[in-house]
Amino acid sequence: MSENGKSRAGGADMDPRDAIELQVNGEPRRVPGGLTVAGLLDRLEVDRRTVVVELNRRILRRENLEEEQLDAGDRVEIVRFVGGG
Amino acid sequence: MSTVLPRDAGPRTSAPADEPLAIAGRSFRSRLIVGTGKYDAPATMVEALRASGTEIVTVAVRRIDLDATKEESLLHHLDPEEFFLLPNTAGCATAEDAVRYARLGREAGLHDWVKLEVIGDQETLFPDVAELLAAARTLVEEGFTVLAYTNDDLVTALKLQDVGVAAVMPLASPIGSGLGLLNPVTIRILKRRLDVPVIVDAGVGTASDACLTMEQGVDGILMNTALAAAERPALMAAAMRRAVEAGRMAYLAGRMPRREWAVPSSPTGGMLA
């Protein structure tokens, strides 16, 4: 599903008229309107148990991801733990 | 290739008991804290962490790679039941950034501890102490347990303690340099003057560096590159474990005085005529 290009462009299932543009980890990304943060993570095939999401500099609680609605121009940061000293 | 490690010496009934390392009301048997960066492979890292005997391991917070979201996360390899995961703010250059990363780390983890790092110079990775103090103040107010990476400056260390950090972590030498303990005197001064634990963070290169550092009386050591960049990380980790224990024991034992003349160890009387 996430074979390059397609998922970046928002997926084949998306009607371009409904698409909105977000900044996800600093990159522009078109997604269908009405998407929640949980929906975005699913589209990106990200395991939500291993990440933390910041929406417009506001850290989201994992249990609220289903309710957080995305709007055009939103800045989304998805982070996780990596090796470090 | 798995590394053959020396067997543990078994119960150390003959060694006098040491106090556990206590930070913010939590006790740890190991005085060695280990970073998880720069390992060639996750299996190598886990093998080294286990061989080190560490209970606390540091982790960084970074953006996920959107082109490789299926990649196993670090948490796949590190069981929070086995290791206490301590998020850091490595790479942050301002108090604002460090606070942001600390909050993200708290949300990603299971507690409110943070290893606070605010870097002021990219070549030396020396801390920006003004930003460090500002970040520490904010984070302590927000209820974080802050372990602050700093230089070996007493005045900054005292200010960090006043702000309410749970541990002060002076460098032995620059991060990743492997130069060992450059100034034992300043580290001893810090230890003598501070009430919070002093954990030397950064610069240790090999076992003798760790031993010498612990002999100064500090409460613990944090290291990463010394293990990750060793040819055999798990074997170096096992060496570091013993070096930290040996240095600690030697400190507790109280070393003999230095003198620049010889004193015979064998009786001077009873020699043949």
C-alpha cells in the first residue's frame, strides 16, 4: 500500500477535490479531507503504540488520536525513540 | 558472532556492601548508565547492554522516517521492564527546543525523567549553560526529574542543583571523544560540593578511564560511544561493568597516600648478617 509515490500523493482512493495539504515531518503531503490523526497514522502504516504525535506544536495523547481532526495547513510531527546517548 | 564473556565471579560475599545509586528516590544496583546510539545492529546493542549490567539506558527522540514506517522501532528491541528508558534532549541548542523534546520523550515513555542536554557549540558539543539552566528550571516546574548534562564547572553545577535537578552530569571530556577523565580535580570538587548525585557523562574511552573516574568518588558514569565503537561492544561492556565496580570499591576502600619515595613491604629486620 505504501509503495512510493502513491501513498505520498494520498492514495488512489482519494478524490482530489476533497484533498487537503498537511506538513508531515516537514514535508508537504496531500490527504483526504476529514481525516483524523489516527487515520493519518493508518495511511502511513505507522504503529501508533510506538510514536508520539505533535499537532501544531501541541502534543497529543495517544488515547485522543481518533478524535483529532486534521485541517489544511496543519503541521504534524510524528516522532519515536531512536538510539541515543 | 556472539562474544564469549568472562563468567561472573558469583556472589561477592567478601566485598563490603555499597549503597545503591539513588536518584530522585529510585534505587539502582548498577552505577553504569549506557546510551543506545551508534551500534551496528540492535542485537549487538542488546548484548552490550546486558553485559554492562546497566539498569538505565538513554534514548533519543527523532522524527520517524515516513518512507520506512515498517522498520522496527527501538522499542521492539528494548523491553522497558528490563531497562529504565531515559529519553534525552540530544541535539537541542535552545531551552525551548530542549523543553519540547523533553515533553515528547515523556509522552513516548512511561515516566517523567529526562536527560537534559542543551548544546552550545557543534564542534565540542559543550553545553550552553544559560539555556541549560533555563530549560532545567522550566522542566523542574513541570514536574520532570531532570538529569542535566553539563561541563565540569562548579558554579553551573550549583545553580543546577538550586534549580532542582535530580542529578548533575559533568563531562569527563567531549562527547564521543574517548579522551577519558581530563580533570579529576574539578570532578572531585563538584562531588564534594554537591548534594545531588554526580554522574560523569561523556568522554570515557576504555575501562581504565571508567575506573579512574569512579575512584574520584562520583556516583556513576554514563557512556555510549566507548561501548558502541569498541571492536567487540559486549566484551567492552563487561570490562566497563567491572571497571565501574572496581573504581567504586577502590574509592570506598580509601587509597593509600602517595609518596615519592619507597617504603619496603617486607620486614627490614631479620636479614642475614
